[in-house]
Amino acid sequence: MTAAPPEVLGAAGAFDTPGAPLRAERLGEGAGHIHQTWRVDCGEGAVVLQRLNEAVFPDLEAVLANFARVTDHLRTKAGGHPDAARRVLALVPARADGWLHRDGEGRAWRCTRFISGARMPQEPATAAEARAAAEALGRFLADLSDLPASHLREPLPGFHDTAARLRAL
């Protein structure tokens, strides 16, 4: 893991973290595809902090609104599952309200609860891991099948066009 630049702890402090942010390290086995991602250890737990890439997603309000709507929907579906808290990401609110924080340089950040034991590989290590990832994606899509598209905002043209994505695949 790569040590975090100082602005990461400052940004983490803008969220309702479980205690004061103490240290941060780059999260994931690779550099990340779109956003820069950090694990931030706090006094009473950990969070995941992301510096969002506005060059890719210029409408971050739409991205965060969709994130909240989708995770709320999935959390409702996971309801009584004994592992529900590990199955669905949870946004951590910014202290100034909402899900987005902009630092003094104008960089955009979001924060989620850290899920202990989870991994972010660039590629599956085994065929069984690839199968498990495909099954998880299938469950994710099935669980969202009853969420009306009209309840989501389109952050980029064609972003929610699953049929076009499958054709491209």
C-alpha cells in the first residue's frame, strides 16, 4: 500500500467518521480505474475515502444520488440476511450535509463504511474467484431489476443502457 498524501486525512475529517482520522493508505491492488481510493483508519474503525474523478463523471451529484438510491434499495432487499452489512456499501455523510465534500482545492470526495476482509483485485486469481464475481454481479443486477430506471439520474449519456453494454461485451 502507498502512504496517503496529507490532503486525504483532511478530506476524511470532513465526514462523520468513526473517530478522528489517524492514517490513510491507498486501497486496492492496482491504481484504480476511475477514482483514487484510500482506506482511512480512524479512532474507532475505518472508512473508504474516494477522490472522485470529475473528468470522467462531471455530474457528481447524479453519481452520488444514484449511489444512495441503489444502496438503499439493496439494503432493503438484504434486510434480514445475517451478513447484510457486508453485502451493501453504506455512504458516510459529510459533516456539512450530503454525501459530497469539496476540499480547499475544489477536489470532490465521497466516503463509505469500510468492509473488513473485502478485496479489490484487478483480475480474479482463480476461475472460482471469477465465477464468484460473476455470480455477485448477477445477484446485483437481479436485486436491482425492480428499481425503476426513472428513479435514477443519468450521469453520462447511455450509462444505464445495460443492453448496449451487453452488446459491446
